[in-house]
Amino acid sequence: MNTLLSLTDNLRTFWGYTGFANAETGHIVMILVGLFFIYLAVKKEYEPLLLIPIGFGILIGNIPFNEAANLQVGIYEEGSVFNILYQGVVQGWYPPLIFLGIGAMTDFSSLIANPKLILIGAAAQFGIFGAYIIALQLGFAPNEAGAIGIIGGADGPTAIFTTSKLAPHLLGAVAISAYSYMALVPVIQPPFMRMLTTKKERVIKMKTPRVVSQTEKVLFPIMGLLLTAFLVPSGLPLLGMLFFGNLLKESGVTRRLAETARGPLIDTITILLGLTVGASTQATTFIRWESLKVFAIGALSFIIATCAGILFVKFMNLFLGKDKKINPLIGNSGVSAVPDSARISQHVGMEYDPSNYLLMHAMGPNVAGVIGSAVAAGILLGFLY
Amino acid sequence: MTPTIQTALFIAVVGLAGIFVFMSFFYLIILALDKYLPYQEEKPVEEFIEEISEEEESEE
């Protein structure tokens, strides 16, 4: 009889440790969200390199367990493996390393060949500051509003870096929001691109860009670094690494380092970043009214950024000669979802003129958007940190 | 208008102006690079060999 009682007790204790005994509605909701992300990545191929780690991370972060038992498995439990990996997000180590890889894979030629396109990358940052003001109006504190606003930059690492400094408690919501909307760029942008342009504007053909010399390509990241260091020093961790990566690529003498930065290094960091950001969305900390508001403002910021880019091109066209006009369909590329938003310019442009190749022109504002959002992050940090 | 919104507007205006100034500097730098270090087509190897052999002949 005693043995039976002991067995029952043991089974009860065992049951208390299982996920079934500790599951709450929030966990189930978040697990479904994680599965949805994995579905989007596998079935729709929306940003699979990001959505698979994030989606799987959401599953890991929302496996219900007995928190009182001090199992050291949760991402918020000090000393756990996930907590140690998460420090790269909290302390802001991962985003600059991602930027190093991005720099090593980015070709700035299209921007150097037609430098006025850089201003489109600046105009798209209206999304960041528009969302910042909206977030303040909705009752967020200034530092939280800054973190939410940065979603409009459409740049995951920048959003994570800024939020880890300004409002770490919003990290999960901001990161998930930024990466979700980046994946949904093909859905969000085209309607606004069509709405804000005329048929005549959509078929504008731009001149083939000039050839860029190797010397220009090598000097560009060095000048960029110096400019950043002197004008926006708070943007240095991101832009410094971006330009360093680009110099590794363009110098022509550090091929091995460039290949490591744009290959194994960025892949490793992407896995760690995606997984831990996903795991940070534990139902208890994530499912809140606040998170929903972050998502809503995030969507608005993407829309504002897209519209600002397109309208700015139309404004520029007022001052440009007939043969120098810019196709406003590349205005959406000012948001730094590289290269997705540039591909959308190409895709929408070809719907109206199949012989009009906008991709090479759209890459200019696209890479300018990366620089612009990092500068915006630096400015926000300068004011609010 | 609350002081918080006033501050926010100030940050937004200064921030956007800052980004445009930063990008304008970049624009000027690229223009300068193009002006002072324009692209020059690389000469084919054969042309170099011809030039060198011509120089050698003239020295002789």
C-alpha cells in the first residue's frame, strides 16, 4: 500500500513538472504564433532565415515549466543557457556583428553612381519619427516611444540595438514586430506604391548608372566611418561595423575576412539572435495590451516610411530635368529591408512596363535606408538614452 | 500641446534635419570622389606591354 502511495506521489510530482500541468492559455497562444511564423517561413518563404529561428525560439520560450522549481531553463532565469545567449541581445553585442556581415555583403555602387538617391533613404526615416510621436500620444514613455519608433526603420538589428538600450522590457514586442513587418513588406508596400503614383510616373525609365571606380568603393566606407564618428558618434557601433565590413569587402585584400563576416559569422549571429529574441516572448511578459499597441504602431510606421519615400521622390522630380527624373516606385526602397523592398520596386515597376528594370536603381535608396535608420537610431539614443 | 509632445516634436524635427544633413554630407563626399577620382577604364595587358616595349626601344 505504501509503495502505491509513494508511486502516486512521485507521479504527481512528475506531473507538476510537465508542460501539461503548467500550461496556460497564453502559452498556447504564443505556441500558435510560433507555428504561424514557421508556416510563413516554410510555406510562403517570407524571410525564412529569420522567421524559422524566431518561430522556433517562440516555441522554446513558451514551453510551460514549473518556474518555482528553479530548473534553469527559462530565458529570464539568470545563469541558464538561454539567458547567457540572450545577453548578446540585452547588452547589444549581436546587432553590430550583424551589421559587420551586412557591410561585407553590401555593394554601395548603385548609391555612389547616383548619390542623390541617398536622400530617399533619409526621407523614409519619417516613419521612425512619425511612429515615435504616435507612440507618445498613445501613452508610452519617451524612451519606450523611441524604441517603438525605430520599427519604422525596417531594420531588425537596429531595432534590437536601440530597444536594448532604451526600453529592454519591450525587446520581444519590438523585435517580433520589426521582423514580422519586414517579412510582410511584399504585402504592405505595393498598395501604397500604386495609390501614390500615376501611370505615367510608374513607367519612368531611369538612366543606366555610371561605372564606379575601385578607389571610390574603397574610400566610401572610410569616409562614411569618419563622417559617422564626427557627426553621430552614438551611431558608431552599428555604422562603424557596417563600414568596416564594407571595407573588408572592397579592399580586395581581405577576402577571407569578408567571406567569414558575410558567411559563417552573420549566420551564427542570426541563429543566436533569432532564437533568443523568439524565446524572449514568454507569454507572461509578452501577452499584454502594450504589445498589441506596439504592433499597431509598427504597421503604421512602415506605412509612413513607405509613403514618405515615394512622396519625396515626387518632390525631387519637381526640380529634376526631364531626362533625370526618378521613378517614384523606388521611393519605397528607402526603408532598409534589404533587398526585399528593392525587389518590390522592380516587381511593381515591371507590372506596368516589363522592360523597365528598377532593381539596380532601387538598391541605392535601399542601402541608404540602412545608413539612415542607423543614424536615426543614433540620434534617438543621443536624445533619450 | 503638452510639454512631452513639444519635446517629441523638437526631437523629430532635429532628428530628421540631422539625418538629412548627414546624408547631404555623404552626397557631397560622393560628388567629390567622382570629381577627383573618376572612373578610368583599365588598359588591357597587351597595351601595357606595347607601351613598355616602345619605351625600351626609345631608350635604346
